Amino acid sequence: MSASPDLPDVVERAFQVSRRAGYVSFCRNETGRLLAMLAATRDGTMAEFGTGCGVGTAWLRSGVRGEKARIVTAELDPKLAKAAGEIFAEDDQVEVLAADWSTLLDRGPYSLLFLDSGQPGQVSVDAVADLVEDGGIVVLDDFTPCEVWPPITYGRVDTLREEWLTDPRFTAVEVMVASDASTIIATKR
Ligand SMILES: C[S@@+](CC[C@H](N)C(=O)[O-])C[C@H]1O[C@@H](n2cnc3c(N)ncnc32)[C@H](O)[C@@H]1O
């Protein structure tokens, strides 16, 4: 079995900042690699709702091609936002805001939107559909793979997942990033 690929430098730096802050709620590497790959297909402005300590942002940044694309990310907790800001202090393609994600409503449309605030009620299709440009991509993380339809989580229909997978404004797919984790990727039609 071969070793997994090295982490990009910017992701290593984000992990160091997370460790110093004692913060563990970051996206897993499998999702990070997916974010990097998607970011490599994007121009324009990408946005993240819920920065945490900047690990997901760092994965997005690692995939960015060229100097035109930008990433803006909002974190409600000012201490976390400050810590994440350190990672990108010298990087004028990344902006970390200590703010509610709703601050980003005025800055779209986005070419990629990573919805990771951990607040499922805030990330309905209706709440964000107009923020995404045509052909833009939305990523939602932290689902448990489920083989039945409609999807069930903790004994209940997972209405958020159902909504994202069926809304006619998007073409969406649930992708397993590990045997116990899946992600929804949705492209605006
Ligand atoms: C799962 S963590 C984010 C992990 C990060 N995206 C990553 O991949 O490393 C969720 C973060 O969202 C933040 N958050 C929760 N509600 C928020 C809101 N309304 N606006 C901005 N950030 C929020 C939390 O403080 C928490 O740090």
C-alpha cells in the first residue's frame, strides 16, 4: 500500500494553526482534496460559510489556478477568524471575515460556495441559490452515506439532503469521500 499524497503547504500551515487553537472541527482530507480539485476548475470568487481555523479554506486555496480567482470566507467566532486570518495574512487572494455568513450575501454571485457553518437550517437551496452564478458549484459536507430514498439520518428523512438532490435549479450528486462520509456537489443550471 502506498502512502497518501503529501498535504499542500498551505494546508499544513492551517493544521498548525488549528492545533495551536485546539480546534478540531475541520473538514477531512478526503473532502479537502475534493475542494481543491473543484477550486482548480473555478475562476471568479469562491466563498465559504464557516471558516473554522481555515483548513477548508486552505484546501480551496491549494487548488486555485492563477491570480484572478479569489476566496472569501466568513467565520462567526472572532477568535477563530483571527487565527485563520494568520494563515492568509500575506495572501491577497484570500479574505477571512469575522462575520456571520450572511455578510457574504452582498458579495456574490460566487463560482463556488462551500456551505460548512454546521447549521443545516441556514443552508437551504432557497437561502443560497441566487448567490451562485450559472455553472457555479455548491458543496455541502458531513453527510453519512445512505442507500435508501428518501435519505434517512438518525431515523428521520434528511430533508436538507433531499432538497439539494432534487431542486430543479441545480444538478446535484452525493459523492462518497470515504466509506463513512459523503458530500453533495450541486451545479447551478
Ligand atoms: C464545521 S466548522 C467549519 C470548518 C471549516 N469549513 C473547515 O473545513 O475547516 C463550522 C464553523 O462555522 C462557524 N459558524 C457557525 N455559524 C456561523 C455563521 N452563521 N456564520 C459564520 N460562521 C458560522 C462555527 O463557528 C464553526 O467554526
